[in-house]
Amino acid sequence: MAPPLVERYLEHVRVEKRLAQRTVELYALDLQKLASYADAAKVELTQVQNAHIRRWVAQMHGGGRSGRGIALILSGWRGFYRWLGREGRVASNPVQDVRSPKSPKPLPKALSVDDAVQLASYHSEAGDPWLEARDAAMVELLYGCGLRVGELVGLDVQASAAARGWIDLEGAQAHVLGKGSKRRSTPVGTKALQALQGWLALRSQSTRVPATSPALFLGRNGTRLSAQSIWQRLRRRSLQAGLATPVHPHMLRHSFASHLLQSSSDLRAVQELLGHANITTTQVYTRLDFQHLAKAYDAAHPRAKLIPGKT
């Protein structure tokens, strides 16, 4: 049963503030947690200090509660003590300056090397050869060059004053306009060059393509392919290739960076190839690289084997 002060506060938010029943129920759970902590510390709710709150936040965080979850709990506690202050029961709000721990940013989703190669190597004999060649070239550029989908969309067949980006087949380079209108060049590998040459051969012969269109990648109607269309085509192609997870363009960019870092360990080079202004943005891939090494260790190292009966 909730302490009388908590019951009074819940009645206040239910009747006077007219909060939804579900919100009141969540407040009740959070305040019951507060009462439990206070009881364990042998302190009255009205005597709780800032140091108590900080200790309980540390306990919740140490117990696996996420930063976002703790932030929601603190919000409920803060409102409770604000009300107690208006009621004249506490002199200050012990939760006022307490912040939840920052939640770690989720790691970017990258494919395994095998899955990335499986997708890049996929070919459907039953598909439209024109679309197959186009989509294969797009996958090779996204994975082989680490391009953003917006950079891929902006590619033209040839360089021009109006071009946002273009492919230099002879120099084996992609020139793109990235974030912040910054231009960069990235190498185009052999597989990507072969795929591009196959696509350009069909593109030049197609009646779908207007003679004046500069765009490298076009849709069925002859207009420049949109980012949304590339998302849809890549998702469909990844499922056709037998991958368990639908793939989006940025996942291939993450895979490019992660696999390159696993092979070279050259963070500065990966930063330059990705077009990151700050190396801290690129450093997230070192966490992916460590994750890859940790899995390899768990699978192969004799000291990583679990003790029978332990988890």
C-alpha cells in the first residue's frame, strides 16, 4: 500500500490535473519505488536529500535501468516533491538538479562481411536485366565506396558545372557532394567498376532514358531515381538475396566503414573516405570493430569458453 502522502499526490494529479489513468498508474509505480528506497534507507519521504536521490539513481543504473527509463522516473519524483513544496512539507526539491545517466548511443547496424558479399554478388536471372544491372551498380557503390544515399542520387554520368557528383571510370573515382556542401573523392573498386560498366552499357541503349538526362541512376520513367526508391529497391533486393534483415542504404555505408576498419585499422583514412568533418563521428566504428573481435574471441579462444553450468 502506498504511503498517505503518495496517495494524496496521486489523487491530486488524478482529480485536479486530470491526468490519464495510465499516467497516474505509472506515477504510482515510480513513487512506490521511491517509497521503497526511502524505507530501505530508513528515511521519511519528506526527509529525502539530494544525496539519497543520486545514490538511488546510481543503483537503478547499476541494475541495468536505461538512462531514458531513469529520466522518466526522476520526472515523476520531481513532480511529487514540487507538490510537497507547495504543500509546505519540504523546504527544497531533492530531485531538482539530478539528471539521469546518458544512454550510450546505439551502434550503427552493419552487415557481416559474408552478408555484404552475398548481397553485392546477388543476381536474378528472372529479373529485368535493365533493373538488375542498375541495382547491382547501386549496391556496389553504396558498399564499395561508402556513399550516402543522397550522394548516390546526385551522381551524374559525366562531370559538368551543374553536376553534384559524377563517376570517373578512367580514374576509378567517385566525386560526390556530401554534407555541408563539401566535395570529396573516393576510390571505386574493380567490382564496382565492372558493375557500372555493365549498367552504363544498358543505360545508353535504353529507350527509357532521355538523351538529355545527365543522371547516372534513373527509374522506369526515365527520371533521376529518388532516395526513397533506392531504399525500396535495396530492401527488396536484400530479401531476394536471402538476407535475414532488410537492408537500407546507410547500413551499407556502415558496413563499408566497419569492414575497412577491420582490415586496415586506419581511422583517419576511413574518416576521409566517409567525409566526416570530425573524427569522433568515425570512432563509433572502432566499437563495431571491437564487437567483431570480441565475437571472434568468444568463438575461438579456449579461455573464452563458458564453464559448464555457468551463464
